[in-house]
Amino acid sequence: MSDQEFEQHAFGILKRELGAYGLARFLHLYRSGNGDYTRDRGQWLEGLTVEEIARQLEPRD
């Protein structure tokens, strides 16, 4: 399944479960986008090493 096909399939499920208004509301919330991810990412990761990031990805018991 291509990404486009997957997206259409997911939208169909959302529309079925949430109705047309719910789907529109979902898209508004998750597609409106704001901010500057590239700039913000630099702030989140500033000073972290690759090893520290990898350690945060390790499973915890």
C-alpha cells in the first residue's frame, strides 16, 4: 500500500468513526501546523550528543 493509499484508507476510517465533521475537525487540528520545526529542533537537541539521544531511545524496564 502506498503512502497515498494508506492516507486515504486512514481518512476513510476516521470519517466512518467520527463522521464528516469529526474528520474535518481532526484535519484542522493536525494539519494546521505552526512554528518552525527546524529552528525548534535545534533548541530541543542543543548540547545533546548522539550517545545521549541513543540512550533515551533504549527500552526501560
